[in-house]
Amino acid sequence: MLFFVIFAASDLLAIFDKIAYPDVNSSYYQYAYYLGNSLYVLAYFMLFFKMCQSINFKYVFKNLKVHLFVLIVLDVYLIYVLYAIEQPNLRTNSIYFLENTYNIIILLVLSLSLLNYFYRDNEKSLFLFFGVLCLVFSEVIDIANIYISQSSLLNFLATTLVLGAFYFFYEQSQLSNVSPREDKYYPHLKP
């Protein structure tokens, strides 16, 4: 729930900024940029923290070693690619730090949601993964829209993916966290 509130606050701030302060060179715009992106990072961190609470990491480290290794390699590669795309446009170290923190946290959330699906193997975790996947694709499209080529189609696709993500989050919130497997054979699963 906290994720939705903080994410919505950052989105509302972005909408307000576009209407009230269209000049991107103003000092207010720079302040709003840092505040908005910091709120997004905080929102994703809240989602990450909530998912961490529901996973038995002993089980993950013991039984999902290959999955974990592949996800780490993939995350490092994606962070490198995103950095290569953004790097020519990053003017200050603080923007560099904020953008990299942002990219790292969204990829951590994506990886953790996939591990959560592997761990739980139920419909609720699948919907959570689809929601996070839509959000991450939306963020990657936003990066392409901002740093490569601005396009109304890319903006529309990113917005559609965010709406799809919140649909999946809503659907997963209506489901119980029950595994299709028998609990006596999988005692590591927490309800």
C-alpha cells in the first residue's frame, strides 16, 4: 500500500510540474526532478522490502543458485547498458548517483519478483511478477524516450504498461498467497 501512495505522489508531482513549470531549466524543475525520482526510488524500495519479507532466503540460496546467478549476471549487464545509454546526458555526479540508484532498485525489484515466483509458484506471485515486469519495461521505455528519441508512441506505450502493472497489482492483491503444492512437502513456504 505504501508503494502505491509514494508512487502516486511522485506521478502527481510530475503532472503538476509539467503544467505549472514547463521551463526545464528552472531551479524549481531541478529540485522537483530530485524529489520525484527520490520518491520513485523510495516507492520501489518499499515494494522490494515487502517482497523480502515473504521469501525464505535460505531456501532461495540453497535451491535456486543457478537462477540467482543468472539474475545477477543479467542485472549487472542491464545496469551497464542503461548506464551506457544515460551516461552522455548525465551532467552531475548527483544525477549520475540518482539515475544509477533508480536503475539498480528497479532491476532488484524485478529479480526479486521473479525469485518470488520461483519460490512460491502460485498465481499471486505470477501476477506480482507481471506487474513488476510491466513497470520495468515502462521504465526502460521511458529511458529510451528521454535519452534516445522522444516519441508520442513510446510515451503511450510506457503509460499503457504502467496501467497494466497496476491492473496486475490489483489482481494479485485479491488472491491469497497459497501454493498449489502441499505444505507438508514444502514446509519452507510461509503463508
